[in-house]
Amino acid sequence: MRALIQRISEAAVRVDGATVGQSGPGLLVLVCAMRGDTEAQADKLAAKIAKLRIFQDDAGKMNLSVRDIGGTALVVSQFTLAAETKGNRPGFSTAAAPDEGKALYDYFTERLVAEGVPCEKGIFGADMKVSLINDGPITIWLDTDA
């Protein structure tokens, strides 16, 4: 699985003009299930994100996790993280099939909650409008196969 995480002051996702999820302070997690991924990758990714120390402590060092600060996460499905960009038009054949991708997206979010991170979500497969205030900015790429 792949994820792009951003440390945020706030974030929201809207579908058809209605807010369907929001978070902050905490993390915006854009997540993509890749072809062949299993729940084991989702478990690994959720555990890593919950423990990742990217929030500042009292000394100004990135030494705290989202759990440590009592933060929340907005989890948004993002199949374009699977983009293959050899030519000018990206291909997405390495992304999981939609039914598998949705199942892993839902499972990943459940696992992140089980790791102690309250979550809100976008709507899988919807045309979403995501807004955020990136704090730092801090943006980190994670890939369970890397």
C-alpha cells in the first residue's frame, strides 16, 4: 500500500458541495491499495502512521506522533498514487481493482482507529474536493513495498 501523509492544522473533503469528512490538527492521509496488497500491508501502514513522530514537542523537535498530540486523521482514497508516468498520460494498472481497493481502504481506516487515531473518511470512488492547511509543511511518502 502507498500513502502520502501531510501534517495538517485542518483538512476537509467535500462531495457535491457537502462536507463528508474533516480533521485537524493531525494528518491528511491519501492512501492507495496496490494490486496484490493484503490486509497485512494495511496493518503495517496503519501501525507506521500511528507511531510516526512528525509533530513538535516542547523543544520544537519532531518527536511526537499523532496519537501523542491527541490528533485525528482524514483518510482519503487516492488511486492516482499508483500512477505510472513513463509517457505523458499516467497509467494506473498497478492499483488494486476497485472492489479490492475499497475493501483495503475501509480495513486500513479501521486499523488506524484501532491504533488509537480517530479517523474521518472521504467517499471511495467519489469526485472529492479536498482542502487542507499543511502544517510545516510536512509531507511524507510511505510505501509498504519500499
